[in-house]
Amino acid sequence: MDGLKIMSDGLRTLSLKRPANPALSVLVRLKNERASLDEFWGRLSSQTIFPETEVLFLDSGSTDSTLQFLERLPASVYQVSAEGFCFGASCNQLLSLSRAPIACFLSAHVLLEDMDALQKVHSALIDKARTAAYLRQVPNKIFGATCYERAFLRKRFPPRPQSELIEMATPAGFSNAASGLTRDSWEQNPFPEIHGSEDFIWAERHLALGGKIYYLPGVTVMHSHGDPPDAVYERVRLNVNARKLTRSYSRALYFFCGVLVAMLAEGSPWMEAYRYASSHARAYAPEKSNSGNLQSPSDLEGSIR
């Protein structure tokens, strides 16, 4: 890769390839995502706004052929060590390196459904100050999705008329798996440098500071992981810890019932619904009932996004 150097904060610049005066910055955090990158890049590079787009990748210690794939792309590539990776800090790193007035976060395993998806994000934000937006996420019909994911995505990202730009009063749906924000939103409110839920906590503070958040139901990405129940527990527990939520058996029971009913309504077999509901709820139970150690944030990067 060209232009290799070590930056003072541990961030390595592996490649610098970007257009002059970009209208949009696409920011991608990834680790060991080679299996999805062909489809991801094919859809991203086919976007109508792509000629005016800079793409920045931040890798956190890939051991597959991810970096070899990235070095061939017209994109800037950076890397931090797995030990140095932090969800919130990585957002701030990428935004500080980007140059466009509008930035869009995408996970490397999400697939844009329409060729004008990013143009719609740009158009929704370009004339607004202190504004952010999130895209509608649906199950990935190419890579597959569990009944748990189908139930979760249906509840969190409901269908609406595609022409609507819906202002949201809460941050519940805001996700950096597929989001956009104006540069002044970030300058006023940098992401908290925490290990998980940095998007939710950022959006909560953004609203408290008088910013606006919109839901774009007409801009759709396919996003799912096919996580087994144990991975769901790790992911939910990471977010519970980051948000400093109070654990209780009553809260665990509440989520168990909610997930179980949602999955059964989605057509999941009883035992599958029970296993996922139990794993999700266990993350909300008092800490003494949880065994084992969390994986590192970098190891969880693919599944949490």
C-alpha cells in the first residue's frame, strides 16, 4: 500500500486516494469482512453520487485478505490495532480525516438496495444544520438472517411511505450501521469514546443539544449477521454495559417476553425463539448471574454492526 506511516494516536495510514472537494464522505469500520466486500463495494461504487464521494476505511486488525482487497480500491485506508480499537473513538478518527460536509457511516456487510440511496441521504441533509438521519434496515436476503434479526429489524425500522422524511423524538433507531450526519453536528457533539452504543448515546445527546434526527424509510440497506444466540448475548451485554443500564430480573423478564413474542409472531420455531429470547434477556439480568468474559470490542465489531 502507498504512503504508509504511523500516526501519533496509533492510527496507521495505509492508502490515500480521494477526490478533490467531495460532496459526501462514506466512513467504513471493519475487521475480517472479506466475504462481504465484493458485494458491498459493487453496490457502493455504483451509487449515482459516487464520483463526488470519498471513501474511508478503518480496519482494526484484519487477519483475512481484507486489506489486500482494500488496497486495490480508489479509497483511503487506515488501520488501528485490535487492542487500540474503540467504537466511539473510531467514529471521531474517521470524521476528523474526512472532508465532505455530509458523512455517511456504513458497516462493511450492509448492502445498499438502490443506486440513488446515498444521493437521497445527501439531499436530505445538505441544506440542514445540526441534523442526522438513519436508514431503514431490512434482513439481508443475500447473506441470510435469523428469525431474531427479522423480528428486531421489523420493530426497529418499520416500513413507512417511501417519500416521507420522519423527524424522530428519540434516538432509538439511530445506528451507525447505516447513518448520515452533517459535519457541524459532529463538531458540536463528538462521539463518546466508549466501547459500544456510541451511536445511541451520541444521538441522545444530539437531540438534547437541539439537533434533529430523521428516519429515511425510503433509503434501505440489507443488514443482518446470522448470529447464534451466544453472539446475541455478547452484543447486547456490550451495549448494556456502555449505556450503564441497571440490571434486574424484572427487566430481564420484560425483554425475554418481548423477544419471545416477537419471534413467534415472525414464525420462528418455539425452541429457536426461546434460545434467542433467553440470550437477549440474560444480558439484562444482574451481573452475578452472567458468566464468562466479554470479547474485545474489536472482536465484536462485525456482529455488533
